[in-house]
Amino acid sequence: MNNYLSNHFEKSSRDFKEWFLEKRHPHSTLNKTEFIHDLLKFTGFLLVFLIIYNNVDKLNDISLWIIQLGSIALLVLLFFVIRKGWHLSLNLKYWFRGFNNGTKVIIGIILVLVLLLAFFNQDNVISNITTTYDKIKFSSFLPVNLESLNLSLFNLTVLSKSFNTCPQINVSMDIYSFQSFTGDVGSISGKSYDGWTINGLATCRKGTKEGENLNKYYCGGYSYMLGIGSVNAYIEKTIISSEGNIGKTYKYVIWNTYDENRNFVETRCLGDPDEFDKRQAEAFMNELKSWN
């Protein structure tokens, strides 16, 4: 009986040892020369990529029309980094295939343990991933300067900034010598700034509504009476070329904010005044129809 157990144990041990040391792809090995060359190239490309990435804003000052040379160089280097990284992974794949069964099992167990560790610390893992993602400057990889592109499309440098963002209408307030029954204390009506003309009553009042500041002044926007709305203030500007050709007219409903000393703070654009008036007229007609 003892001899049987001893022989069985020896056979099991021998079979396990043979399985452990067995290689399914004995000729699949690491190409050391190619691996070293690829590793050196990968490291070199990666270092240059990081240098360009950390200084891409300075390099983008060197541009050809709308092409940002720093971002172009960054994309080219990223391509070579990924390409050499792929070559390294292929070489490592063939090296891994040449391992014996036991080594593959050990590596598999280590990977499972690492995944278990990540599972029990998933909050930290996800937090680190999102933090790293937030730190990446994705705008650095944009090869086209969008601002220059807009300038080229409009061919008007100053107006491009005005029409892609809300124009800041920095005009002073005219203060009334009295306070009206509606609470208005002044107006910015009829004033002009940078070619924009302020139309409408454009009355000003102190903050009284939710979200406003009691010490600040608010001019423009919309006004309502008996449920019917109207545009209180809007700005208008017509484009005229150097040859005298009349172009498009731009209109925005504005909301100007001033501090407690009546110093200009900001202008907010609230939409197209014609569209607002059109909607109000339609709402008024629908209300009349409902009474018929």
C-alpha cells in the first residue's frame, strides 16, 4: 500500500513537473535585439513628446495661418510613440507565448491579485483615473487655431470676437433725478459703444429679484406688464465694408450689470429681439383666440 502511494505521488509529481515546464510554443522567444532597439526608440519619442507637450503653448505661437505647429508636432510624435509601443507589445506577446505553463499561471495569478486589489480600492482607482483625465490638456492636440479660423472666415478681426462672444457694452448710466413708480432709477438708452447702438427704453434698476444683488444696478433685458413681455434694451450693429457695401445687421437683447458705484461690470446677451417679439405676438394672438 505504501509503495502504491509512493509511486502514485512520484508519478503525479513527475506529471506536474512536466506540465509546469512544458512549452506549447518553444520557438516563440523574445527578439532581444529588436526589443532593445524599439525600447530605445520608444523612450526617445516619449521624452520628446513630453517636452513638446509641456511647452506646446509656446510652440503654438509659431503658426502658419491657422495651423498650430506645436500641436502638429505633438500629434506626429504621439503617432510614433503609439507605433513603437505597439511593436514592443508584439515582441512581448511572442515572448509570453514562449513561457512554460507554470510561468503563465504565476503571471495570471499575479494579474488576478492586482485586479482584486483594484476592486477593493475602486474609489481610489477611479479617482486617480478621473484626476489624470482632467489634467490632460486635450486642446494641445488641436492642430487648427479656431480663433484664427474664425478670423479668416469673417475676415474681420474685431467683429469676429464680438460675434463669437457677447459684446461688452461699457457705457455709463444716466441717473434720473427721481425714482419712477416702476422702480427705475436711470437709463442707458441711445448710447453707442464700439459701433453698437443701444435701442429701447434700456431702463436701469437696483437688484430686487432672486439671484440679484441689492447693491448692484441692472439695465436692459425684458420687461413685462399684465403678462405681456417686451424687449427693454437691445444693441444693433450693421456691417459696412470698406467699399461702402451694406452687410448683415446683428441684434442682441442685452443685460448690463453695474456695481454699487455704477461702474460697468459685464454685458450678457439674451437672444434675438425680433424672435422674442415674434413669440410674444403669437402668444398674444393665441390668448385672444382663446377668449373667442
